[in-house]
Amino acid sequence: IDLFGHVQTATIPAGVHFKTLFANSHIFSLKTQLFDVSQDAPTSEGLMVELDVSVLFRVNPTDVINIYTTVGTNYRDILVKPEVTSTIRGLTSRFTAKTLYSAGREEMSEGIVKELNEKLSKRGIIIEQALLRKVVLPSLVTTAIEEKLKAEQEAQKMEFVLAK
């Protein structure tokens, strides 16, 4: 609650409360929130990969007043969005396209959570989870990976036939 520009030093818990006529109350959700982002990012080989990432985060109840006085109620767009996009671009450049497409997804998700918590926890935002929903590689790379897998399966089939 702020009254004529002065912000109270204590938060008000959920429930019914009375407020003075000129006081403004600002509601902050302490529930887990979802932030979806879809962006193109370069891999370590320089290939552009399209990523869809969902980040689950929440506001630390003890830092609500600090967030309101330093950032305001639009903390999602001011704090969370730029940090998420920057972290995704930074982490994607450490992985190859093949790694992102297969085994590196979990490592990428864990890296996003770790880096975002390092950056945002001191500002009062707690990152719970980052989910890599979709990784779209350039079509040339996708066909090359599929052909390689097909060739490996053919080789295994021939080894099996020769072993008989």
C-alpha cells in the first residue's frame, strides 16, 4: 500500500482489509507464474535454432516491497523477460545443434534454472523450473541427423545378418 508516494514497510496478507481513501494497493501474486518465450538463438557451430522455453517462477514474499519500490508491478517485463532471453542465448551458444536436439536438453534446462537463479534471486524472483518445449533445427541439419541415424541402423542390421 502506498499513500501519497510513501510505501508501507509491511505487506498485507491475503484476506479482507480496510484502507484509507487515498491509499493505493498493489497486488502481487505469490503463486507460481509461467513465462513462455520463443526465440532464435545461435549454437556453438553458428547455426540458428528456434527454441520454445517455459520458465516457472515466483516472487519471494519477503522481497515484494523491494520489487515494488525498485521495479514496480511490471517486474515480469522489466526483470524476468530480458534475463530469460539473455540466458537462453548465452547457454545455447555453448551447445552444438545435435546436443540440443538429443541428450543436451536436460543439461540446457538445468543451466537455465541455475543461471537465472543466480541473476534474479537477489532481486526477489525465484526460478523453479525451465522446460525446453521445442527445439527446431535448420532443415538441412535435421535431414543430416536423420540420414546418419538411418545409416547407423542399416549398419547394425548388416552386423546382425553377418553374425547369423
